[in-house]
Amino acid sequence: MVSMKLGEILSKVIKSKSILVIDDEDKIRDLISHYLKRSDFDQDKIVHAADGAEAIRKIHNQEFGLIIVDIILPKKNGLEVYKEIRSKARTKNIPVLIISGNLSSSIVKKAIYMGAKHILTKPFKYDVFVERLSRCAGMEVGEA
């Protein structure tokens, strides 16, 4: 079953750390949390942030094994958050999945130029989320 595999992948990659979900839309944060729970990821290890400034505070105060960040955010946008993550020795190797409903070619080019390898367009379905998150975590669904 795919959902069991994702839970195993996430547990193996991030170990006892949490996942930070950064999006200004409650419904998107809730959807991602639902998908993670559906994949048997521990709901107590899912942390939310509603804007870029809050996300950066949480990143400085807690260790995360994976970060999911929207590009369009209040206070600091997702690319600024991504740049901050990559600029610190403690956080530069954390896998990051960038999500957005507005992926213009200039935004995608800038994200890729900054080193982003994992981008997911909203809206997304569970199977696509599982596949992208698995790649972001460094494994394909179905790998042993």
C-alpha cells in the first residue's frame, strides 16, 4: 500500500524530527496534514506556520526533518524562507518541497536557480503529493 510506504520513508529519512508545513491558507495546511496522517505519519510531528516570518522563527527554534513551503506567503515569501534555510549550516540539508498555485515561469526559474529541486503545483491529489514528497525525502515510493 502506497500510504504505508510513504510513512515508512518519512520515518526513515527524518527519524524523530518533525515536518514543517508553511502555507497561509488553513485549508492547504489541513489538507497536507491530512495527507501526512493518511500516510501513517505521526500527527504530533506536524508543525504549521501561516507566514514566512513565523516559519523562520520555528526553523531557528526546532529541528525539522522536512519542510513544505508555499511560495506566496505574507511577511516573507517562500523563496525568502527557502534562501534562509539554505544559508544556515544547521538547516541547509533539510529536504524542502516548494508548493504554489501560481507557478509562473519566472518564479520557477528563480526557485530552480536558488537550488530548488522539488516543486509541486496546487491543487494536487494525494498520489501526486506522495510521489513528490517521496522524491523530496530522497526515495521513490516502492523502494525497499
